[in-house]
Amino acid sequence: MADNTAETVKKTVETAANTVKASAEKAQATFQANAEQAQAAGAKAFRDVADKSAAGISELSAQGKQNLEALAASAAAAQKGVETLSAQGVAFTRKSWEDGVAAAQSMSQARSIQELLELQTTWAKSATEAYLAEVTRATDVLTASVKDSFKPINERVTASVEKFQAAR
């Protein structure tokens, strides 16, 4: 019977050892699977963040490029306005000079003080009217130039605000 008991104890120990071994192998396999799953999830999360960062940087770069293009368009519109104002100013100055010379020649041929005063009054009136007309034209050009200069920048600001609000 002692042999039978020893045999039973031996089988019980072997069974227990096999059970512990199987449990340890199962725990190791579960740990390995969980570790691989965690590593895969971490790698995926990193890729997702990297992709979003790359997309954000690309979008930021595109925004920067569009902003620079808007500034260039704005500067070009301002330059065009300055050129137009300059050309108008030169033309007005030339015409005013020519009109002044013609008026001076006409006044130098006046035969009386009364005639001289009439010629001088007529010239002063026409010179003042021409000046006011030129100021009006210059104001119109300047207003249009400022409007044209700010248009590209306003469009970029509007687009940026819309993009920001959409992201909220």
C-alpha cells in the first residue's frame, strides 16, 4: 500500500507540476500576446500622431505660402496705385505749369490793370478748379488702391478665420 500511496503522491505531484507548467506557459503566452498588442497599439498611435503632425505642418506650410502670395498681391496692387498717382501728379504738374506760363504770357500783354485783374481772376479760378478736380481724382485713385491692396489680405484673414472656426 505504501507503494500505492507513493505512486499516488508521485502522480499528484506530476499532475500539479504539469498544471503549474501549463498555467505558466498560458500566462507567458497571454503576457506575450498582450505585450505585442500593446506594442502594436503604441506604434499605431505614434503613426497616427506623426501623420496628423505631418498633415498639420503641410497645411501650415500651405497657409504660409498663401499668406505670402496675398502679401505679394497686396504689394503689387499698392505699387500700381502709387504708379498711377505718380503719373497723374506728373501730368497735373506739367499741365499746371503750362497753364501758368500761358496765363503769365496773357497777363503780360494786358493793356490795363482792369484787364490784368480779369485775366488773373480767370486764371486763378480755373487753376483752383483744376486743382480740386485733381485732388478728387487722386482721392479716387488712392481709395481704389487701398481697397485693392487690402483685398488679398482680407481674403486670407477671412479664410483663416473660417478654417479656425471649422476646427473648433
